[in-house]
Amino acid sequence: MSKLTPISLVGLLSGAILTPAAAGEPGAFNGTWAVDLVTESGLCDARYSTSVAIRDGQVRAASAATAARVSGQVGADGTVGLSVSNGAASGAASGRLQAQGGAGTWKVSALCSGRWTARRNTTRTAQAE
């Protein structure tokens, strides 16, 4: 039996409220998000950090090196629903995103459960004056 660690739950994205300007806009959550997972009960690792990518409401692992299969969606209102599997282990996550961050909960079968937080990665580019 494969152990599904919080790293496998990378897709277990965020929660909060969406700013009115971004609500309902296609691609409002597009980009790469840093996700921190904390186990609150069970046999999983205590903490893990990873990244997911969102494009037009579809969520996937940001890195091809991640062994877990992540699938799910982010609604126009920021509602997150994900499924994650790694070998025989599977889990689910839910929560809500806002413009720059979010939070929610995750669970891996009867093995473990916890909470997650996410923040949008931003890239800053220097500009010549």
C-alpha cells in the first residue's frame, strides 16, 4: 500500500473570499500557487509544502516530478474541489481561494486529515525607467 503524504496532496488548495472585481472572471485564479499542508490527525507526515498550477479553473500538479495525480477545479467563486491519488491511496480536498490566498481541509481515506493554506506566487520584473 502506498503512503499518501501531504506532498501528494499538493492540489489541496485554498479558501477565503473572492474580491468582487475578480469574481466570475475566467482565469481569475490562473497561475502557480504555493500550498502548505499540515496534518492534524493520522499517519501522514506532519507538514509539507509544494505547488499546484491552475489554468481556466483546472488544477494540476505544478511539477511533472510529483508522483501524485491531482485533478479538480476552482469555481468562479473560488470554491475548490480536488481528488488526489498516489498508488492505492487516494484523498480529497476542499476549500476556497481568494485573489492572493486561501485555505481548506484535506483527507486521505482513513489514514490522515488536516488543513491547507495556499498563496499565489507572484513574479516581479524590474523595469528600466
